[in-house]
Amino acid sequence: MKTQTQKMLDDFIDENPSVNQKLYEEVSREVDFAIRLKLARLERKIDQKSLSAMSGIKQSEISKIENGLISPTLKTLERYLTALGLTLDFKPTNTKHL
């Protein structure tokens, strides 16, 4: 499921093939993360207004986060996830790091 933001990004890349691939991948990850946050909320059948009341995050900010328009701070992300009964965990990847 692509958000309007992700569709706009894809259209921009199609029209501007010289855009740096690394930048595209970074933005794509951010959009993917926003989609995952929204899906987590929807799976729990919680609307944005209820999540706002549960987390103390303004509904307008939740909307912007879920649409990939802003990146949440770690504190905001923790409040969002805690309200949904989730935690932020780190998993190893198969990539090598410096």
C-alpha cells in the first residue's frame, strides 16, 4: 500500500532520473517506516484521535508522521509505540558496517 507521499516520490524519481540513488533509498526507508507505523495503529483498530489521547501526541502530528511528512523524535516515537503496546527493538542485519 503506497501513500500519496510515496507515489509522489516515485513520480519525481521517474521524471528526474539523475536523482542520487542513495537519497532515494533513504527517503524510501522513511516512507516505509511511516507506513509501518500507520499499519500498526490500524491493526489495533485505533484511530488517530484515540492514539493522540493515549500518547499525548497531537493528532495533526500523528497524521504528518504517518504520511511521511515529518520524522518523529525518539521521544515521540516511544510515546507512539508505547500507546500501541509496542517497543522499539534493534535487530542485526546481514550488512557490514564500518
